Amino acid sequence: MLLRSYKKLQCVFNRNGNKLITFLVVANHYTITSICLLRERLHVKTIIQKWNNIDLILRIVLGLFIGALLGVFAPAHIYLIELLGKLFVAALKAVAPILVFFLVISALAKAKTAGNMKVILLLYILSTFAAGFVAVLAAMAFPIELTLAQVNGAQQSSPEGIGEVLNTLVLNITVNPVEALMKANYIGILSWAILLGIALRISRDTTKNMFECISNAIGKIVHWVINCAPFGILGLVYTSVSSNGLKIFTQYGALIVLLVACMLIIALIVNPLFVFALTRHNPYPLVLRTLRDSGLTAFFTRSSAANIPVNMELCEKLGFEKDNYSVSIPLGSTINMGGAAVTISVMAMCAAHTMGIQVDLPTAVILSVLSAISAAGASGVAGGSLLLIPLACSLFGISNDVAMQVVAIGLIIGVVQDSCETALNSSSDVLFTAAAEYRQWQKQGIDFVMGKDRKALGSARTEENKTTSTGDVASPHAEATVTE
């Protein structure tokens, strides 16, 4: 019987042997190909994981360095490289409005207390006024005259008076919510989100949880976008260096130095004093952390609005209350404009010196207040503060033609001025939010280290507790040995 079965199989193989061999060869080929593709996929996945494990700041610095080298040595206007920067900024601007909208609604709907908003708002106002005042004093101490005849007038409209700025702010509050989201009108977004958040406080928990889930999902998208920051920074730096060259840092050098020096004084002296007065702790670890994690990205995006997701993630790492920072960060991107106050004050003072106008101390104080109020009207986009320079110049009776020539100079130096301005504005949003949060922790008796992640701090304390526990266990044995 076995012999008969063997003969049948032999006959089948003789008739279909070629087909069977072909099938085995093809199957073996596809198996090997699939294994190779799987290995390549695993290899790529491993590379991505190793890349993501590198500190984000180091990746950004690497992108910055490569972008600068490409801007100097590579041909100008390489579309694919420039596209990296455009896509990064566009992604941040696209996700920021909807992120703010749902975060504020979720935070207010589930908030139990008013939080630290009064303290944060006071810090925003005082810092913006102090920035304008320091800039006015610096411009009086180091007067600069501009060569206006060589500059063509800027072809852009600007506010005609302080009333127009305030009127625009009030009207933006009542704008249609859909229009506010489409046009990234953060005043309108905030106003509608606050109203909806307060109204939803009486809703069921399931409704509140739904908005929280939506905000968490958007936050995850933001995390993905921020992980692309090194490539976006590479494209932005390449575009700036290849378009303007290194000569941009030498043109109008004195004016750039004065503006940057004022902003450094605000960032490294004035703002830390506010933080120290509030917390009685060394503010510089927190100041340096905010400048590194928030200011560096804002320097290249040149948009406070685009940097909102970055600030949100930094606040989350520091362990702050989401109900507070989800409101204070977008609010700061619209009214905490210390860098804009510096730009408006310095440029207006330079125009006054150029026209031979003497500015006394009372007028300087008025200019500081005017600059602070005007800066709050500067939109969260690149170069927004420059169009408010004619408003400050009107205080001295300077004509709009002259003022718009000053605006044109501002556009020329905007590569440096606007970048430093945005870095100061955005980093101070996190700085003052953190100061108010630390003050609250002090009242509650919670230990903290300025500028350190709460998770990292918790891990360090866990290790310390383990070490202490080990020491406590070992000590009885030592005592027993001595007793024996």
C-alpha cells in the first residue's frame, strides 16, 4: 500500500515538477524580500527612536548649525530646504488657534479656583511698562540719528492714534468665533473660549471630559509638530542667511546694538528682579531655561502666536497647573509685549533725535505708557510692532512720512530686531507663569527647584529616599557589630 502511494506521488511530481519548482523559487524570493523589507523597516524605526531620544535643544542647535552652513556655502533659494522652514511655521500657526480654543474651554470648564491669573496679569503689565521705560532711558543716554533720506517710505498703513488701537482691541473681542479661528485673532479666540468655558461649568462631567479629550488629542499633534523643530529651524536659518547674508549684522549696527542691549537688560535684569521679588529664589535657572527652551525657538519662528505650543509643552514639563497656563500663555502672546515696547520706544526716540526734538523725563514716562499700551495691540505675527511706531512718533508731532521711513528702517533690521523681540516676548510668558506658580507652591508648602522638570525632580528625590532608606537599614547592623 505504501509502495502504491509512493508511485502515485512520483507520477504527480513527474507531471507537475516544473510548476512546483517554480512555485518554490518564487515563494523563496518573496520570503527573502519580505524579510529584507522588514529588517529595513526595523532599522529605520531604530534610527528614528535614537533621534528622538536626543535632547530636543541639541537637535535644534544641530539644525541651526547646518542651516547656517548651507546658507553661507550652498546656492540661494533651494526650494526644498526653504520649504522645511515654511512648513514648520505654517504647522505651528495652524495648530495654535484651535489648541488655544479647546485648552481654554477645557481649563475653565473644569477649573475650581481663579488660579494665579491676577498675579500673572499684573506681571505682564508691569514688565511691558518697565521694558518701554528702560528703552526710553537707554535711547536718551545713547542718542542715535537716522539717515532717513536714503530710505524709501514703507507702503503699509498704521494706526492713527491710541484710540484706534483700543477700538481694534475692543472690536476683536466680539468678532465671530469661526472668523477668529480662521484669521488667528487670539483676542477673539480667547474671549469666546472664556465665555464658553464659563458657560460649560454647569454642564455634565461627560461633556467636560469630551473637551478635555479633544484638547489632549490636539496636544499630541502639537508634540509631533515640535519634534520636527530641528528641520524647521534648519530651513528658517538657511532662508535668512542665504537671502540677507552675514552683512545684515553690520548694517545699522548701532541701532541693532541699542535694541538688542535693551532687550538683554529686560531679559537678564528687569524680569529676573520681578521673579525674585515674587518668589525670593534665585531666578536665573528659570530665566535660562525659558530662554533656552522657548526663546530659541521663538527667535527663528519670529511669531509669539506660533510659539504658543512650545510654551505649552514647556509648562507641562515644569509640572504647572494646566488650568492656569492654558490661559496665561495665549493671553501673554497678545498682551505681554515687552520686546515690542522696546522696539516702539527706541525707534520713536531715534526719530525724535533725528528731528532735533528734545525729550524730557515726563514725556519719556508718557512715551513708556503709550508704548506699553500700543505693544498690547501688536499682533502675534512677525513684524507686528513696527507698524505701531508712527503712533508713538505722533506724541512728538512727527509727520507720518518721516515715521514711515523709520518703519522702513525697522523692516531692514527686522531679521535681528524681530527675532530678539519675539524671543523676549515669548520666553517671558513662561517666565511669569512659572513665577506665579512657584509662589503658589510656596504658600502650599510644596518643594521645588526653579526651572527644573517636576518629573526629573521627583526621580531625584526617589533615588535620594532609596539611598537614605538603605543607610537606615544598614545602620542597625553597624551598631550590632560595635555592641558585640
